[in-house]
Amino acid sequence: MTKASFNQTWRDYQEIAQKGLWNNNQALVALLGLCPLLAVTNNSVNGLGLGLATMAVLLTSNILVSLIRHWVPSEIRIPVFIAIIAAAVTIIDMLMHAYFYTLHGILGIFIPLIVTNCAILARAESFASKNSLDKSIVDALFIGIGFTIVLVILGSLRELIGNGTLFDQAWLLFGETARNWTLHLSSDYTPVLLAILPPGAFIGLGLLIALKNYADQKLKKPGLVNIPVEVQSAS
């Protein structure tokens, strides 16, 4: 690989990463996967667990779709992609049931419902089916990281305000060594029940979207070239 080719590849990776983490964040911009995002983010551990599961499915589906993209006729590509995603979700669901049994029970139906997350099908259709394996892996990683960050931030805010704790039940994900990881705001903290109820999820997500939009406005400067946000549609 020549130096010019390496530099171009590196710029491509940077552009993919920027889109996944910020410009086209699936939760804050594309507004995909909102059902599990709003439902399970009553604490940080639940958000992290679901985020990692979603990222694993994204990686698996992007890799497989990219590998077979030249052999799948366009007429049947969507059913094939859905079958791949469903198989990946089934495997992740079984692994979590085996190794993270209690957390799996808490997340419940929202792990199998990853198969209906439009963000995963959108990445398979709009990116992995049109790009090489290496770029598809980078795309899946940063889309997954961006989605997971929003889950964890929203879960942490709701847990902190609603219970006065942070990283409560971290042992469900990290084992017995994490039983003492719980942080407490105060011994006499008065919980705000609204934060951990469904309305708190909508309010919290709305505030995060508003903060991102505010930051985007502040970052805009004359002459700054912005990377265009991908336009996605999901039926």
C-alpha cells in the first residue's frame, strides 16, 4: 500500500467514525432504535448491557453482509439481511442467557427485539452491502459505540437523578468484583421518581438531542466543511 493510498484509507476511516459517533448518531440524529433506548435506560448498567449486545449484532451482520454482498441478488437482499440479523440476535441472546443470566432477565424481550432495530438493517442495506469488509467493520464499531454512549449517558442521568446512585448492579455485567462499584450521591438523597419512569426517558433523550444540536450550532464556523449526514428511511 502506497503512502497516498494509506492516507486516503485513514481519512475514510475517520469520516466513518465521525458519522457513527456524532454526525449520524443513530439515537440522536437518525432517531432509530428508540424503543429499547427509552425502555431499558433506567440505569447505566442496563444501558451498557443492551448497547454492547446491539454492537455485537451490528458487527456480525455488517461483516456477513459485506462478505456476501456480491452474491446476493438485489431482489432478495432485504430478506437475506433480515435472516442474517435474526441469526446474530439469536446467538447473542443465547450467549447472554448463558453468561449474564440475571441481566438477560432484566433486559428481557428487548434483546430479541434487537432484530427489529431499524439501525442495524439500515447499516446493512446502506453501508455494508456497498463497502469492503474493513470499512464495514469500522462502521459497525463506531455506530455501535455511538449508540452505546447515548444508552449509557441517558441511563446514568436517569439513575443518578431517580435513585441517587451510579453503576448500581454493575456486578450483573462485570462479575462479583463489581459489587462495590456503586456510587451514592448522598446518604439522605431524595429520589426523583419521574426520572426512572417512562416520561423521564423522553425528557432525558430530548435534552440530549437539544444539547447535540446546540453543540453543532456552536461548532459551525465560516469556511468549515461539514461531512454530510446520511439520509436514511425506515419503513
